[in-house]
Amino acid sequence: MLLSVERLSVSIGPARPLDDVGFALAPGEILGIVGESGAGKSLTAMAVMGLLPLIGGRIDGGAVWFDGVDLARLPEEDYRRLRGRRMALIMQNPMTSLDPITRVGEQIDQVSRLHMGLDRIAARARSIELMGQLKIPEPAAVHDLYPHQLSGGMKQRAVIAMALAADPELIVADEPTTALDVTVQAQIIQLLVELVRDRGLSLMLITHDMGVVAQACDRVAVMYGGRVVERGPVQAIFAQPRHPYTKALIGCIPRAGMAPGALKGIPGTVPSVSRYPSGCRFHPRCPQAQPLCQETVPVLDGGPTGDGVACHFPNGPRP
């Protein structure tokens, strides 16, 4: 495995928003991390990328293995060499991911100059080539524009070019289409999938949309309340979801020809980290919750990173 997250726990002050999180990502694979806002997806991305100190967070349990190295115990100086070179992050809002007072191409150039040692001319040529591969029209002209002169979709393609500039092995994409319209969202997701297939990259795709998972991912880890509640191959999860939360998320996907009223939401809201319920954190919203669910934390039956489900009654409540 290129990336293996094992029993990861994260604290911010007295709160523990992530608890016992685990999943694995193989070379050339797309893993979807899915769940509602507040499930802990972006925090997981920050933990993998070593960015928790920016928000006062820390890893206080578990391991994050990247190509045999435990990133949870890696000094920041060594982490800085990995970040951008072997692992890259695509943030969720392209409108704020670019420096507004620096030309777009120069921001892409900086990555290959820093991590690959290219001179100014070689870095510019590489950036223009990348922008062309990402279907940015007239890339040489766009290279010299400022972010405010680009559309949202073009900004996101520029951000992806920055992520690719040093030929990383792993890309972490945190809700990469949030601020874009539906048509552009589909184009960006398709572009990311093509990049993974063509370049042999690994992609950790964070999303709240199970439709995107079905379209793009090989495997999926479903998160709720700072924990992974179900993991497995996408086809298997969609064919036979076992956790009630996974079933509810799939039930939220609109389909052509659906009868009026057939689309159902999930009652209630994701709990605040300061008010996580005891036992299974989904039990206040779960239609099949039993007393045991309120008392005992369910253990994911696939081990730290294997396929499995964290539910006391994955086949429905006992009669």
C-alpha cells in the first residue's frame, strides 16, 4: 500500500474530532472518503498532509504510513520535502487557493523550481505543458494572467497543475468541485480520473456526494462523527451497503425517473464534536437503533484498514 492510515486519532485542544480512523490506498487507486459536513473528512486530509499544527491540532494516536514511513512521527523539515514533491493537496475552493497578486503561471512554476530544481525557463515550459494537458486553452497566454482573469473551472485546473508540477505519487483532493457549477464539476472529476489512470497516481478524493464516489472511485471509506463506519470496494458498497448511514447516503442520490417523494433525506444533523453521543455516534438518527447501540461503540470488523462495517446490526435489528 502507498498510504495506510491506522487507528488515527486527532485532538484539537480538549476535543477529539477524529477517533480510530483507518483506511488504505494502493498505487493507481482512487479512494473516496465520503460523509456529511462535520464527519471529519477534511481533518483527515490535514492529518495526512501534516497540516494539523496550522489549526492547533495534533495526532495523539495511531499511524499514517506513506511508502513505509510513519508520517505521524516525521519531523516537519522532512515532511516539507514530501509535501508538494511526493504528495500534493488540492483544496476545495479554487477561488481562495491562488495568490491573487501573483500570475497564475508563476505560482505553478514555483512548485517545480522548489521541488525539482528547475530554472525559470524550464519551469515555465513545464507549467505551460501541464496546463495544456489539463485542457486549458492557450496555456502560454493563461500562464501570464492573474487569478481574477480566470473562470472558476480554469482556476481549479490551475490548482491541479500546481499539484502535478513535481510529479507526486499521491494527490489528496479535498472537495475539489465545491465552488463550481454542475457541468464544470463533472469535467473536473473526469479530469482527475483520467490523470490517475494515465499517470498511475493514487488519489484520495474527499466528497460529500455518493454520486461522485460511484462515478470516480475504486474504493470508499464512509465517515460519520469522526469515525469510519464502513469500507470496501465501490461496487460492493453500492450493491449491498451494510451500515444504515451508508444506506441513507445512497438513498439521497437523485435518479432519473424517480417517483415524486421517493428522494429521502437523513433526519437530524451530524453531532458537534463537543456533543458526540455515547455508543454508536449515528444511533440518534438511525432507524434501526437498539439499546446496545446507545451503550457500546461498534468495532469495524475489517481491522484497521480492511473491508468491513462498524455496526452492531448490519443485517437489521434482531427480532
